[in-house]
Amino acid sequence: MPCPHNEISIVQRSQQQSAVAAAAYQSGEKLFCEYDQEVKHYPEKRGIVHNEILLPANAPPEYADRNTLWNAAEAVEKQWNSQLARRWVLTIPREIPPDQYAVLVREFCQQQFVSKGMIADFAIHDPHPPGHNPHAHVLLTMRAMDEHGKWLSKSRKVYDLDENGERIKLSSGRWKSHKEDTVDWNDQKYCEIWRHEWEVIQNRYLEANDRPERVDLRSYARQGLDIVPTVHEGAAVRQMEKRGIKTNIGNLNREIRAANSLMQSIRQLIHNLKDWITELGEKRKELLAQKAAEEAVFLPNLLMKYMEIRKEERNRYKKQKKKVARIHTHIAHQRKDFLHKESRKIANSYDIVCMEDLNMKEMSQDMCFGKRVHDNGWGMFTDFLAYKMERAGKKLVRIDRWYPSSKTCSCCGNIKEDLQLSDRIYECACGNRMDRDQNAAINICREGIRISGMILDTEKKIS
């Protein structure tokens, strides 16, 4: 009997996911991700019998290369929470010949996705033993392209109009507007359409091969069947069950099947029980109303009501606590994305970077800066910058934090011991007067050049 499994999901950057990694997993190829500068490879993945990229007519031909395609799709997405790709997992009927697997999936992708302007990257997996669990992984682009093969925006700004066709001006002075998607691929109706079309094409191939089986991707409820659906087990669970190892999912499915076998025999009993429960509920309401009328106000009742109110307040506090935790997680993701981009910009722009090796934890404790310093992500930034400079073959010089960069004059070298943290302008007896941070930066640059052993025209480079 064909398996109706059909799963769709979105590859999201906010979940630390990567379209390049998804493409490497389903194709079995070794790909390099330019976003996080890592090689994506899954050598343990077996049973990949076919992979292919389908391009619409307006797509650049270089997108036939998987590494180029998905790095380009990720590069155009600038937000930390961007949606990078749409991912499908489709079960292929094992009743059709294996040489038709790729033909079936190619025809479906061409009709439903490529014809609408999407690029489809699909792979056929047939893990051991062959013909036991054939399925397809399909990765789809999220943006449309113009006639020149350039990615378009996902949405556009549309001004709202009044009954006279004129723009509506808000009290802030701006025009009232809303966003509209460039394409409607994210409309939920397509989930139903694509599921139905996948059902139709599977049944067409089954009929062409003179097979009596048919696929129905509707839920049991839509089919009018009073049956509890089982839980998808997956390859790992099936292998464990085959070896005689009982699993939680396997036990659950056995219980579901046992329950379904009893459903037919107890439906009439359930109907009778419903009538009895309805009658019992009416009597209960009458008894409760009578009891409430007879019940006086006692201290235990007041205490119970107070405890219920306190419980409700605690529940509200827990919800707010979870909400604050989600906000902190959101901020952390944004900060990490910003530090990745800034460290990459610096690593691409300079061959040598000199920086002071600060102890932010001690600064936050000893200098009364508190969380303003402790939460700034300086340690994460230095780690990102260090490995990106190293991968680029460039040099990062760390200056000892005890080096008096702020107190030393960048012109004459005199050390001003009485300089306070509140003094934002550095003034020296030699006549040098500048911002203390600029003065410190010049000293750090010179010290880094000295440590690295580079022979440079220091004054020319600094100026």
C-alpha cells in the first residue's frame, strides 16, 4: 500500500538553519557556505540515487551549480530571521519501477514549481534495502526573478486609497500603506493544491503501471473515516523495530491500531453514553444550583477563592517570564548576526588588525559599568574576528590590556599618569590635544606594528 507521507517546512536563519546545508544533505555533495564560512558535508548519508536542479527560463545558467545557487539565495537575504528556502519531503510509491522515480518527481516539480518561477533542487533517496522506503527531498527558492535573472523583493509597499482614489495621509504626515507579497507562493492554499496534485500524479503513474493501489492524501476526517491516524515512524524507528527493539513510537502505533480495531464495536455504546451523560449533566446543574442557594459564605470558601486568584496571578507571572526570555533570545540572535557581519567586514577590509585584549568581566565589576559592558558581546566578537582573520590568511595582533594606550601621548610618548576615566580629551605638554580614544587607537596601532615586526612608515599609515 503506498505511504501518504508528505511534509513541508521552511529553512529559517532564525533557527540557525542553512539552505546550503539542506542542499548538501539531500544531494550528498560537499558544499561551502559563504554566510558562515563552513563546509557542509554529510558523508554518512547513504542511498542517494539521483539529484537534479530544474531552472525556469529566466534563471541564470550558472544556478545549475548547486553551490552557486544556494549561496546566491542566502546572500540576497539580509535579515537575521530570513526565510531561505522551502523544503519538501515526498514519499514515492514503491509499487512503481525505480527508473520512474526521477521522472515522476521531475514532472511534478516542473508543473507545480518551475512553471511558476521557482528553482527546484530535488534528490531521490532509496536507502537500504532498495525499494523499501523511496522518497524525494525537494528544495525550492523563496524569491521570484525578473526577466534578467535578478532576484526580486519578496514584498512591495502599496499605498491605501480612499473612496476617491486618493492617498490617505496619517496624523504623522506619512501616507497610509501596507505590504503585499510579490508572489503568492506563501499562501496556505498552495499546501492543499500541491498535496492534491502530488496525489493525482502518483495515482496516474500507478494506473499506467497497472497497479490497483491508489494514494489518498486527505486526512481520515476528510475521508469520513472514524480512524485514529498513526504516528510517522521514520527510518531509524523502523530499523529498531525490525531488530526487535521496542520503541516509544512503535508502542504508540501498536496501541493506536488496537484502539482502531475496537472503535467499530463500541460506536453504538458511545452514542448511548452521550445521551446518558447529557441527562446526567442536566441533573448535576440542578443539584449545583440548589447547593449554591443553600450554601452560606464561610471562611474556607473565601480562602479557596483567594488561593485560586493567587494561582491565576502566578500563571500570569510565568507567562510574562517566558515572554521576557523569548525577547532576550531574539536580542541575542540579532547581536550574533550583527557581530558576524561586522567581523566579516573587518576581515575582508584589512590585512592586519590590532586590538586591545580587554577583560570585559573585570571591567563590568571593577569600573561600575555593569551589564552595559558585560552584555556587549565583545568576547564573541573577538572570537569571530580571530577565526575569520585566520581563515583569510591575515593577522590579528592582541595588545596586552596593561599597555597604557590611553595615558601615553601619541606624539611625544610621554605617559600621563593622572589621566582620569572622566577625561575625554587628552592634553599633553607637547601641545598634542585630541580625543582620548583616538589617541589610544594610534598607540594600539603602533604597538601592534611593533609586535608583529612589520617595517612601515608609521606616521604615514596612522595619518
